[in-house]
Amino acid sequence: MKQFLKKTAKKILSSKLFVKFSKGNRFIFVFHDVSNPNSSCYSEHYSSSVEEFRSQIQLIKNCFEIISLEAIVSNRTLNKKKNYAAITFDDGFQSVLTNAFPVLNENNIPFSLFVNGAAIDHNELWVTNALLETDSNYSCRLSQLAKVEFKADEDIVKATMERGHFSKEFVEGYRSENKMPKTYLDKKELNLLLDKGAHIGNHSCDHLVLSNTDEVEVTNQISRNHDCILNYFGIESQHFAIPFGKKEHFDDGVIKKLRDLNYKYIYTTNPNKFKVEDLHNENFLFPRIGLTSESPSELMFYINRSLLKKYNL
């Protein structure tokens, strides 16, 4: 009986019933890589296949009016009888241009990218290196740089995120000795997307866990990437997406530093909705629902559960 009730509840939460009758809600969705399993940069940790992405976008389009990120976080006069959504991408994977943009463009959907300077300049971030690097010595080097000992068969990305220490030494040493496959958008490609109407925000320089990073390096990560975006694209960004984005990945000191550096809009990956009333809170952190390979019913479940409960992840 318990399993039956649980299954029934999940089925109800996977329908459009709740979002149909609940209005005035704002949702931000975050994607990363949009590529198929045979792609060199595909990972189950962060990728959506092209067809999965197309299905997800179609469902979001059917349930919401999709508007720009700038509008959803700043416009206080949106119709309270409607629900709104914005589409974002973290890290700046090249597949946003090759695979995601055609889908968004044919549906006339605006989108934003939160980019990392190291990815733009070097086609590398430590996270994707750890997942894609075929050289077994890389994990040993990462262990030394992050000052963390990996256990046998342990997920080295998860272990580094949870127990690693990030410093200038880590930043200067994590790059691969091998040429990595083309993974990230470069300056030219990002400018092409900007010309097509995309918006660009700050995601830090090297995608470190900021709560486990030296205070001086936290400032460097924010400021260097701010300068990169300003110099490359002429944008004085006020939008910052916290790397990884859960509550354990930042602290009060990180938020204070961002506010001191004039970042007005700060984004987490806390999977909640928000409303216009939240815009009156100058300390509000904007939630986003992260998506990878979810089916339409699973995505609908994520949307509906946030209408019923506020999460603090």
C-alpha cells in the first residue's frame, strides 16, 4: 500500500495539474552540455542528449512564457496570472552553439551563459579534466594539488569538491599535460552567440568550490573573470552563478565578497521557484533547477514539487 501511494503521488506530481492552477511563479533552468553519448565531452554528470534537450525545452515552452534572464530577475511588472521561465547554461560548453542554439533559435527562446575564463582561454576546467582525462596520473596530480587523499574507486570529482582545498597552487597546476578535445566555447564563438542575442554572466575563472578556497583566491576568481568578460565582450556583468551552486559550495564570506564587487544577481542551484515579492529582498539568491537527462515527466515532477515545498540544498 505504501509503495502504491508513493507511486500514485509521483504520478500526480508528474502531470501539468499543479502548474496549470498555480500562477505568478518564476523558474530559472540551468543546463550544461547538450551532446549525445558518442561525443568526446559527454558525461552523465552534466550532459543532456540533443533529443532530451529538445523535449525539455518543448515542455518548458508549453508550461511557461520563456523570457530573458534579465527580465525574470528584475521586472516587477510581469503578469501575475502567468508563469515565467528563463534558460541558462553554465560553463560555456561548445555544444551550446552547435546543438542547443539551433533548438532555441527555431523556437525564438532567449538564453544566458555563465562562463569561466579558463575554459575560454585554455579549453579546460579541472572538473572536465578529471572526468575526461585518460591519463591515470592526472588523478594523482589532482590529489596533491587539492591536498586530498582519494579512496579506492572513489569519485574523484566528488571527493575533491567535498574535501579538497583550492588555492593559487591548485589553479596554476591543474591543467592537463595532454591536449584536451574541443569542449568549451572560445572568445570568437561566444561573440557569435552574443550577436545572436545571448547574455553572458560570470561563473568564476576556474570553477572552484568557493567555500573551500582561500579568501584571496576567491577574490581573484571573481575579479579575473569579471575582467575577462569586460575585456572580451564589453560587458560589465552584475550576474554571478556560483560554481556547483549548492549551500555547501559557498558561504557568507563569498556572498559578501560578491556584493562588495557589485554583483546584484547571484544564482544558486537550489531547485526552487520564486515570485515577484522576492525581488524586493536585496539579499535574495536566485534559485535554478538543474537539468541533465530528465524525461518530460521527471522534469514536470521537479517543477511541481517546487510549487509544494521550498528546498534548501
